[in-house]
Amino acid sequence: MSYALTLAGISLANLVAIISPGPAFLLVTRTAASRSRAVGLATAVGIASATTLWAAAATFGVDLFMTRFATVYGIVQLVGGVYLIWLGLMAWRAARAARTAAA
């Protein structure tokens, strides 16, 4: 049986995912449009350096480290979750403040 049609579908889905703008692109665009070009460029550099850091960490075996030291992995997950909750609460507070300021 030929898998050419299946592979073509997977390739098309990957192509659409690659060419569509992601959240990093939208963040940089919004920052550059709402603030300044320099702040947008700084945001882009920050995202690129964080992506490079994560790629280097994955290459050098953070996965192996995290599987050997499950406690550290759990702490990293917990801290990341708390940070995401904090970001959500700050966004919620900012939205409420903007709504009351508009009223």
C-alpha cells in the first residue's frame, strides 16, 4: 500500500504550520506597533535568545538531567505553573483596571 497520500497530507499540514504566524510573531508585532521600533526589536532579540537557550539546553541533555533528578523537574514544573498563574492574574487585573478607567 502506498503512503504517498498520507505523507502529502502530513507535509501540507506541516507547511501550513510553518508559514502561519505564531504567538512570538504576534507579540513582536504588537509591541512594535504599540510602543516603538526599538522595543519591538528588543522583544524579538529576547525571544530569539530564549529560543536559542532552550535549543542548546535540549541539545546538551537537559532531558537526561530532568529524568535523573525528578525532584528538580517537579520544582521546575511547579515554579512554571505558579508563574503562569501570576501572569494570568496580572492580565486579569490590567483588564479590570482598563475597563474601570474607560467607564
